[in-house]
Amino acid sequence: MALDSTALMVTSKAERNEKAAYKWMEDNMWLSADGKYAFQPQTPLYSEDKFTKFVTALSKDTPGAEEEGHHSLDTPDKAETQGLNQTTLDVADNMVKARGMQMIKTLSVIDGGNMLTGRRADGRPYVLIGRDAILQTTLVNKHTYSDALIDEKLKTFDPDASAVSRMIVMLKAGDFMSQTLTGEEANNQAIRFLAMNEISQDIMADELNVPREDLVIISQPGFHIDMYLRPLADGRVLMQDDEETQKLVQRVLNDESNKSVMRRRKYKTDLEKNLEKTLSDLAQSRQEREKVTALINKQLEDAGLQVIKTPGVFKVGYRQVNYMNGIMGTSPTGEMFYLTNASSIEPLNQAFSAWIQEKQSGLNVHFVGLKDRFTESLLNGNGGFDCITLHHGTENLAQQMAAFSEGRVSVSSTSGPTAEKTVVQLSSYNNSLDSSVRVA
């Protein structure tokens, strides 16, 4: 089924040739609900190398290390984190100016891909943020947090001893604490850093214009949370789950009608054997990521959100599959849609579409970028369809949300299918979209 042509807006050829075009354009800014304002950090992280050493300092056997998400695992993506340089942020500045929008700088250091927005069952908006954004916000702004502000926070904040011990290890690894510091002095510095993380969350909630309880910080499942999670309506959140993914792959293997499809010459490899290997890889991943996955599920549930375990992220041979990095909304014709990355393995797309219908009846999945395996090439670069877009709600949606102080409007919240409409602005890739999605 093709979407109404007004549901997508693609940049013109001239715009695609501008320096303002940036491949992962979601990351270096995010939009207000009405699309009139763009937001980005006023200062990027000053030392990615130091941050990497800081955030990967804990071993998976360290008690509580799962709080640092995938950074605590012995996986190839262990060191991958959010963070853009000033040049990349300047690219967004130029694009915003060219479109007559207003750029608002924030103390919060957030990549667009490390933030997701949704609505609770009562309609209140909430924001999901990956933990790396909090840590980077603190490291960038800690010189501005006065002793008085930290002391005030410590009146109501008392971190447990395990968190303090972990933070000492991390701060020393990143060279943010003297290696010779020990005992009470080391403890005090770690406690004050943890208090600054709490202050950073206060600032972030204020800048995103949500109550503190609606700012939900989760451990990093990977370098960006939008590769692993996707909010639905009514406070439900799709969360990548290896066990559910195993079930989906097994269902495809067991379906006799898929046998002839999987043996087509275009696949060039023994697809059935590759899917069997995928099952084995998922079993290993499930074991490796068990603590991190369980913690993220708990963080979401503690925030009052309902987790829907989802078969969304895996690999079949050399083909990356990711159904989480997509865009949900409602078309002008009233269709609830989910645009997501097409896999070149057709039975997997069909199985996922059927799975979605079981969880959200009436939500139609459109697989984008099948031509030339376009979205698979994006996934090989650690991104997907959502990462090359900017999207926002309508004026009507913006009016339903509280206004920012000083006349600023609310952050976009179009990740659930209840959004009035979705406007999607692709950075440069119109020619690679397949015909299942019609563009303006």
C-alpha cells in the first residue's frame, strides 16, 4: 500500500547538493513539534577519546556494570557512543538558517538518535534518553555547576556505595580524577559527579519541557537508543529482544511456503544455513546481553511504560536487519503507518509485518529502501532510515503540548501512531526509495 503523497517531503536536488546536507541529519539537531525551531547542543563533547575510556572502564563482571549498557560488554560495539563535533553541528546551523528556522542551543548534549519521544496512556508526553547523553552533558558543563548547587542536590540525593565505587573507576580511566586519589577524597569526588548527573537531568527535563518524571534515562543498548527501541501509542514501547527475534527467525524457517523463496538465485548464498547461524548468534547475544536487557526493561517499567519485546535487530550472513529504526505516524488519509528498513530477505519483512499486526492492529508497515539494498547499506554504516530524516508533528499536535518558557515550543513527539500527521524530510536519498512509498 502506498502512503498519501503528502506524508513525505524530500529535499530538492539543489538542497541535496548543498553543504547543509548531512547524511545522519537526525543526529545533529532535533525539531520542535511544529517544525519551526531546531535544537542542538551549544558545546560538543571536547574529548571523545577520554569519554570512551571513561565509559568502557568497567568489566561485565563488575557488580552493577550493566548500568553502562553495551559499554560493559565484550562486544565489537563496546566503544561506540553518541557525540558530534563542532563541524557537524555547524552543518545543521547552516541548514536551519537556509530554511528560515530558528536554532536554539542547549546545555543538554544529546544526539537526535539518542532521544525518542512518545505519549503515555493519559496523553502526557515523555522523552527517552540514552545514558551517554547525561554523562556527556555533565562532563561538558561540570565547570558551571557551582558547589552550592551540588551541595543542595546532595541534600536529597544519596548514591549507593556500589555506584560510587564504579564511578571512581570510570573517572580515573577517563583521566577525570587523579590516579593517586583514594579513600574519602576519591569517594567525595565520585559522589559529587553523580550529583552533577542528577543536575544534568534536571536541566535536560527543563530544556525538553517535560516534568522530571517524564524524562526517562535508560542504559545504552547500543550507541544510539533509536536503533533498539521505538515508542508506540499509549505508553507502550517496542524493545529489541533476542528471544523474540529467535522466534521470528524460527517461524520463517518453519514456514514451508518460504522454502522456494529462500532458494532463489538472487540470494547467492545458502539462506537457510545463514538463518540457522542467526539463531545460534542470537542465543549467544541473548546470554551476553541478559543483564543489560533486563535493566533497560526495568527502567522503562519503573517509569510507568509497557515494554513490548520485539524481534527487531539481527544479522543474517552479511545482511543487517533492523526494524526498530523507523518512523511512525498517521497519514493525511488516516492510515497509521510505520516506515522502516527493508530487508532484502522478503520472508523476514512479511513475518515482521504480521508480528506488528498482532501487537498493533491497523498499523501498516512499509519497508523502505529495498532498491539496491539501500537501507541495508545504511545499517552497515550504523544507521537506518530514521537516522537520515527529520520529522515533526503538525501545528495541532504542537498546541496539545505545553509551551517552552521564553516562548519556545515543545519538542517533537511523533514516534507513536497517534500523531496527527508526520512530515519527513529526507537528507539526500530520494532515488533510493522503492516504489512502495510515494514521495512529494
